[in-house]
Amino acid sequence: MFDSLWIEKYRPKTFEDIILSEENSSIVEKYKADNEIPNLLFAGCQGVGKTTLAKVLVNDVLDCQYLYINASDENGIDTIRSKVTQFAQTRSLDGKVKVIILDECDGLSQEAQRALRNTMEEYAEITRFILTANYGHRIIPALQSRCQSLDLTPPLEACQDRVKHILSEEKVSVTDEQWDVLKKFIKNTYPDFRKIINEVQKYCRDNTLKIKSTDNCETFAKNIIELIDKGAVLKLRKYIIENEDKFNSDYPTLLKMIFDQLEACSALNEEQTKMCIVIVAEALYRSAFVADQEINCFSCLVQIGQSVNN
């Protein structure tokens, strides 16, 4: 069963394999029918399929020459002036438009983004651009206005159906009770479908799904909030470390669990709840790029404690 990673084994190769909303599906269908695309900006959290759709468009739909650059690794203006401009300024041998995929384009500096805008305009006749971004608001307005933007967050039910299909293909037996637990897990991890697939594969052993109910996790999150309310920071850290199995040592998941319990917490008044929601949201935002997820999480919990006890 583990001869290959499921996320690679079941990575979409054609447009029909990609999970899209009805609206996005009809838009991409038009690209396929017209055999051309405008400049595109694909937004959405990590794991929703932005890069996969970009590559399917250039390989399966357009069948054109393209350049791929991970802009989080090559994020300076020199990348735009050298690699991007050199590729964009020459015509393809077959006369088709060429495409430049700039993955994680929100990692580009603002100076590089301004240079990209100029390149995009100058070579519009022969080159198209597909930009992907985990955080669309980090793309400067001048670039956004030159692209058709699509939020690629997939429908939840479609994600659940795809997981069920993969389990069937892998001949994994799943009881109705296990499926109910798995659907809850998918909902809590959504919309990061890549993470969903990776975690589900970890739960499968000997052609059997071995996943525990998340009810205890909800109690765990409630206990954390109670410890925060008591100001017991040292006890809180010890309690979380001793129970890392309940959130698979994934601190962004822990933050989401705490977020889900905030509104139901009787220890918080309405203003405190609102403030805590903002604190958790900011910590989740930082989790995309911080070096240490554990420190980020505990910093968030300390801030919540200060807000609650002031």
C-alpha cells in the first residue's frame, strides 16, 4: 500500500480529474474550448491544487511551451529581469503563446512584482502568465488587475467523495462509523486537500482504516481554554506536550481546534471571544511562514491568556 505516496499517485493529470467548484469548472472549460487563456491568478490556501491546475492547463489543455519558477525560492527582481524576461521576449517555434508559471507569487518582493507587471504588459502578445498565491492580498493591485483571479478552494463534499474513491481504489475497508469520523477529520482539515490525503494514508494500515474519534480532541481543546482562563501557562504547555497525539503534533491544527471551541466557552464574554478569535486568526496566518510552529502556538495562547485575564 505504501509503494508510493497517494498524493503523487492520485495527482490529477487532466482537467477532468481536478476538484473544482461549478463556477471555476465552467471558466476552465471555456479555456479548453477556446484553447487560450488570459493572465491568471490562482489563489487559495496550500494544498488546494493551484500548481496542479496550472500545469494541467499548459500540458493537457494548451500543450504549449512553458517556464516554471517557484517564486518563494527565487523572489528577487533579478529573477524577473533575467529568467522571466528572457523567456517572455522570444516567440515559440510553433507560433503558440508561451506560458510562465510563477508559483507562490505572493513570495515576490514588491519591487519584483512591479517589474513583473511591466514584463507582463510588454510581452502580452506572445506570453501569458499564471500566478499562484496562498495569500492573494499580498499581490499588488497593479498585478491583480491584469489577471483573471480564481479562488481554487474546492467544495467540501467533492473532497470527501475523492477520499472515498481513493480508499476504494486502495481496497481499504471502512465501516460506516469510521467514515463518520473520517468526514469530521476532513472537515477539520479542509481545505488543505494535500494534507487530507497524506494524513488519511497514514491512518491506513493492512488495508484497514484506523482512525480515532475526534470527540476527545474537542474535550482536549476545552481543557486548554480552561487552563488559559486560570492563567496556568506552565501547566498548559506540559498538558499540550503530553497530548500531542491528539493533534498529530500539528500546531496549526491545534489552533483550529481551539478556534472551534472559543464561541462555546462560557468563561469568555462576547468582547473577549472576539479578541481571542482575532488572536488565533493572526497566529494561523503566521503559521504559513514561521520557523517554529510550537513557539508560534504558545505565543498565541499567552496572548489569549493576557486578553482573558486583563
